[in-house]
Amino acid sequence: MTLVSTTLLSKRSAAARTALVLAMMAAFVLLTGLLDGSDGVAVSQLLAQPAIPLANAMPGLMLALLLLVLTRRTVLSFGLAYLMQGVMYGVNALKVANLGTPLLPADFRMVDQLHKGGLHVLGSYLPHSPWPYLALLGGVAVVVAMWHHEPPLFAARTGGRRVVIGTLLGVTLITLLLGMPGWGNLYNGRKLWMEPWSAAATTSHSGLVSSLVMFHLQDRRSKQKADPNAVSNLLQTTGDAVRAHMQAAADPATALPDIVVIQSESFFDPRIVRGYENAGLTPNLDRLAAQGMSGPLHVPTYGGGTIRTEFEMLTGLSLRYFNNMQFPYLQLHDKVAPSMVRSLRAHGYETVAIHGNDPTFWNRNTAFKALGFDRFVSQSSFPGDAPVDGKYMADSAMTDEIMAQLKDYGPPQFLFAISLEAHGPYDVPPKDTAARDRIPVPAAVDAKDKTELQTYLYHMQHADAELGRLAGLLAVRNRPTLLLFYGDHLPGLTAAYRATGFVDGQDMLAQAGTWLLVDPRNREEPQRFDTASWMLPGLLLERAGIHDDAYFALTQVLAPSLAKLTRAPGAAPPPIDSQQLLLDKDMASVAVLRMKGKLDRMLPASLLPANTVVAKQDDEQQHVPASAAMGTHH
């Protein structure tokens, strides 16, 4: 009788434990939907389309169950998993507020950047209110209390069942993190909802976690492949035009000019924003545009992700053709990468990068070697008393360093300078708050967003002023100099843009920045036209009198047709006709072969420089000019 009673009690205890775990699992799914806030994962959808809220909670559930097996404490395990999930949602909210786009799998690469100067920049976006941190501390306190006081759900010894179940859960979770294709049976556009062009649209329906998993699986599947027939077709179609660009040789008696490129942090022309059409905030840009080339610049990012634009500008490769490359410098593993920098070195240029920040942030110290820079002048090489305005080094310090690096003797020089002063967020008061507060702001912008907009415009006007000062200094040099100036992306003033709107009626993700190319010593007839960041190097090389790279010449032939297709991730696809679609598709194959160092072998002899040799890159043969084959490693 006693044995029977014990058995019944044991069964009831097992049933109670099972019921508790099932209740916690159900609560986890419901609370995840509440935390997410998207319509597709709402509690009301559990009966209509249960797969979506369940899929969104699945990774967190697996983590909670794995913790339960390890700790034997129910509330502790589910609470800790939910707390970790909450932190991720908090980071997502910060990214959406500042950059207008949700988290993507590639964003997790930034964790490695926090100890490489990234905390100084990325930490600026953290909330200043103490409440989020107090809430996080409260959650940690609950977890610690549960660890000490919550009784175990089951005995420590289970006859090996804990090991088996824990191993199964761990392996299953690892397969998800690794993006194993089997997960595509659940996380796909048929069962859930996915807009491959827009993380925001996918997240707003399927939930943040499902969106991350689907984009992770997509990245794992999307190996960039080139179609040789497409490449041949494009080269045949454009061959005459490419040859014409390559034959437009410069006067051999004319010395190659020094080249100074300014990548101006978050710079754009405010006249595209409603309320600023006639503000006249960029007098130096306007003055210089009247004596050279300028126009709208289409870039592959918004509010952040500077290295996306930077990579396109230095390589001439469009990230449009590399969907799985969100942060190129963090994903660039080759020791040698094709770039404009290497083309300039092949013509005898000394190549120098300048940036007043930690050289390891964004992995620039490694990436710049792969791209071919001879030297990288970073924060530690600037004077100790270099001026700071707001949170970052002033643009005036960068101008001073550029002039200190330029020489009036020796080989031609290429200086690539990256500014920092106008970097967001814009909640740190600048040096002259009175000047900031005098900047007019449209009435539709509320008080908090008004101050941030004024702070940005204050720093942007400094960038414009330094552009004018630098052009004046270059104009009186003894050596000819080309000056290219462009903004890497629009600043992340999302709330202000939504209050004002843009002149063209499109949203912030579809807006173009601005670019300028001038010879400060010689006034020319102004030319204004659209281009994209990946087309700038071809234009700059042509303007410098360097015409021997067929790929860069091709970018100039295609520029009128393809420039406007470049947009930030998450932007609505631009209108595209059948001819553009074909050119775009063919150019994708060209870009992949260029990246792999295999393009030149497909070029006809008429498009190769006369003095080519065969160099080796990652066990692949490629043709390069003889002068470029030397000194490719540092």
C-alpha cells in the first residue's frame, strides 16, 4: 500500500513538474510576442497562425530549456533566457531609433569591435536615462536570487537523462546558430514572412528573432557566383565604350597630380530636407561646385555603416552585388584586395590613409593593408593637443594633418582622409552652444529632435568650412592637386526627417548624399550629375589621367544607367527598366570575378594594359600591370 502511494505521489510530482515547464514555455512565447510588439507575433495570432509566434520564440525557448537542464531551476532558466532576449531587443530598439533599420546577423560582428575603439563610438548611442540600466540590474538581481533560493526541479542524478537531453538541446541550438539548411523548413518566406530586400518589413511581421534567423540562413546560402556568359555579354556590349575611356590618355608631359579624398562623416546637402530648400548652409560646397564636378551621391547605407560607402569608394565594387557582405572590412579575409589604391600605387603614388580614431575600429588597420595603403595615420599620430568639438576630433585637426602629410617633392601622393567631428549621436553639446542654438529648425521638429538637428548642422557647417579652407590651401601649392569630397551617408536623424519629410517625397533610406571633384587651382565649367560611391574611383582615376584599368572604365560606361540603383539596406527597390535589369545582372557577375581576382583573364587583349604580368592571389591567377605586381604586401 505504501509503495502504491509513493508511486502515485511520484507520478503526481512528475506531472506537476511537467505542467510547470509547459506553463513556463507558454508564458515565454506570449511574453516574447509582447516584448516584440509586431502584429505577426501578437497573442491574438496564436490561433490564427501559431507558427509565427512560436518560431519567433523558438531560439529563446531552446536556450531556456538547455539552461533548465544545466541548472535544474525553472524560473532561473526561463528568466535568464528572457533577460538575454530583452537585452537584444533593447539593442534593436536603439538601432531602429538611430539608424532606422533593425538588427541584422552581421551586426553581431560588432561585439568584437567593442574593445577596439568601438565602445567609444558605439557607446554614444546608449540611453542616458538610468531606468534601462536599473531595469537590467533588477533582472540580474532576480536571476541571482533564483539561483540561491529556487529549489531544484529534479534530482541531480537522472541516470544519464540530463546528459542526453542537454546534448540534444545544445546540438540543436548550435545547428541553428550555424545556419544549418534544415532550419529553412521552418524559417522561410512561405511559412513565416520575408521581404529579402527589407529587414524592417520582415521584422515588423515575423518578429525580430525570426527575422534574424531567416536573414542568417539566407546569408549562409547565398554564395556569390559569377556567370561567365553574362560577363562576356556585358564586355561585348560595352567593349567599344570601355576602349574609348581607356584611350583617352592624358598628356604624357603633364605630371600626375596629388590626390586628396575627404570622406566627410554624415555630410549631405540639407536642401533636400523640407524647410531647408533655401537655407544656404553649405556656401563652400556651392562655391566649389561652380568650378568643378558635383552632384547627388547614391550610397549603400544610412545613418551609420561608414565602411560600406568607404569600401565601395576604395574598391569600385558595389555591395549591391554582395548581399552577404554587410560590414566588408570585418569580412575581408584576403591579404590582397582589388582597389583604386593599388591602381594608384602601380603608377608610383605614395598612398596614405588618415583618420583621427582608433585604427583597429572597423578593422581598418588590417583592411587598409589589404587594399594597398602604404601608411595609416591614425589617432595616436595626431598632435596631443588636436582640437575636439563635441565628442570627437574637430575637422580642423584633420585639415591640419592633411597639409602636414602633403609634400612638395617626391612621388605623387594619394591621401584618403576620414573625418569624425559630425559623427552621431548628436546629444553631446558642441564647443559653441550659442552658435548651435542660432541655427534655424522647421517648426514641425520637436524640442529634443530640434537640438540634435542643430548640433548636427553645427558640425556639418564646420565640415563645409574646412572644405573651403582645404581647397584654398591646395590652390596655392606648387604641385597640382585633385580634391574629391563626399559624404558617407545621411546622419541618423530619423525623427527629424519624419517630422519634416524630404523634397522629393521619398523616405530617408532612398535619399542621396553629395559629392564634389575639383582642381582647386583651375576653374572649369561646372558639371552636375548623379553617381554612386562605387563609381567614384573610376571617375577620379580618369580625372587624374589614369586610364589603364578596364574595370574602372566599365563603371564609368555604366554609371548613367546604374548609379541610382544604389540604396541603403531596407530601402524600397528603385524603379528599374528591362535594360537596367540586364546590365545590373551582368555587372553582378563582373563584380564577383573582380573581387576574386579572376576578371582580367576574361578580358580581351584590347582591354588589357600592354605591360601585364601574371600575379597570384589566393591560388588564383590574375593579370595586373607589371608595376602593380610589386610591393603588394606590407
